Amino acid sequence: MNYSGFENYGLKLPFGEEVMETAGQPVPGTAFVDVRAQALRLPPEKLLERLKKPYEPKFSAGIWFFGGGSSRFHFPYKKDLSIEERLRMAGEMAKYGLKAVEAHYPWEINEDNLHLYRELEKSRGVKVSVVGGIGGDFRQKNAQFGTVSSPIKEVREKYLEATIGGLRLAKELGAVAVCWPGADGYTYSLGTLFYDMWDRFEAALAKAMDEVPGVRVAIEPKPYEPAINNIYRTTADGLLMAKDVEKRLRNPKNLKLLEQGHALVGLNPEVGHVRMGFEDVAYAYARVLREGRLAHVHLNSQPLGNYD
């Protein structure tokens, strides 16, 4: 059997193997690290070389993880905890390897309680890796028809301001800004103006990103829940959305970063959500890596099936 040696098959990238030297390092003037090396096509010997290097994963946990935990079928099994109590528990987990926490803006982390997170990092070395809630507080009544994709202008404007606030906090903390638009989407397939829904969401997100340049936003696709059909249902949807938002960016600082090959909109593929869409997890993650857009991941104990 003839094995063809390594080829790049004519692919041209705006960078070369020099990005291996800066992989995982902070990009000057931004809130994110360099992930461009994800997109490199490497020959087999270099892939093997990378596999032999020590692997030190950095695990974070969502502040919501420490809460009561309820669902539409049952009340919480344990009492809810204050943010202070949750952060205290997170601090105790530092000795077991917890490196960071994640929190939604503005209901779990905000300008008024930021000092609590600062104290956690100072005392236990546990930093904030993710500011979630980008797009808006999907739990609210006025998000019934979406946050920044809402057809109601006043609602969109409110959640646009909240998105800008979340991005500012993410930039201050050097965190990834995760966008899981749980309430954005549709119920009736034949009663939805899809172009308008996507355009409203992407235009608002691009506007917020231009207000706070140098922040990486990670979209987290999910097929459904709490919206009957979520606005970005699959990994492929997320990749298309990322490119569509980047095409709308106008801030010179953001445009320069794009020219250098940095992804400003990445993905946060969550294992449970990927499996809910009946996707192959390895395939989905490889698709994101190939684009140099794997900004963050969420891992959970998703069973075989589609229960989230």
C-alpha cells in the first residue's frame, strides 16, 4: 500500500508554524490567548511529538454548579447558596486542581460583586476564566421572544447594553465571553423569519464587540431548550455564525486581529449539547479546531442519549 506523505493540499493560512511558539499565550492588547495553532496541518511526526508532551488540563467550574439545582420536574434537592458561599466552596476545590470559575453576567458576576472574585484569585489562585450570559439574561420574562434577536426593539436595546457590560467585564478579567442564547430561537418553523432572527442577533453582537474590541466571544450551540428550537442548533451553525459576525465587525482594532488570523468569535462546544444534536463529538470538535475557533469547552456527564 502506498502512503502519500504529508501534504497541505494547497491550503493557505495567514500564518505559519511560527504560531506554535505563541500558542496558548496572551495576545497583546486583548483579553484572549493565541489559538491559531489549532488550524495548522502538521505532518505525522510532529503530531506524535505533540502527543508525547506532558498534558496539563486546566479545569474550571461554573458557579451555578454549586447551587441548588432544580428542573422543570422537581424543586432543588439542596438549599441554594449565596455567591460568597459558592466561591468559598470553589476555593476549597483549588487543592483538587480547580483553576478557575465561570459566572453569568449580570446575575452571578457583576460590577458590584467583582471584588469577591478578585479575593478568590488572590487567596486561592482561582481566577475567572469565563464570563457567561453574553447576549442577555435569558431567564427574564421580556426574553420570551429572544434577547438581542427579539423582534421588539426596546428588548433588543436592553440586552445589547447588557452584552456590552458583559464584554467589558470579560476584558477586564482576561476571560472568554461565552454566549449561550438559550431563549433565542423559534417555535414554529413555517412562521419564522429566519433571516431577520439571525441578522438581529449577529448585528447586535458585532456592535457590542466593536464597542469593546479585543474580546473573544464563544458561541455555545444547542439544538433546543429552553427555546423550542434554539437559534444556533449545531456545531456547523456555530461556525457559520462565527464567520457571519466577524464579517460585520468594523472597529480597526478588531479588523487588525482578524487580518493576523485570530478568531474573534470562537465556539464553546458543550459535550451534552453536541450529543443532543446527535453529532459525533470527536468530529464536531475537530471541525472547530480546523477553523482555529476552539475557545473553550464544557464537559459534563452526558449519558448515552439526548438528555441534557
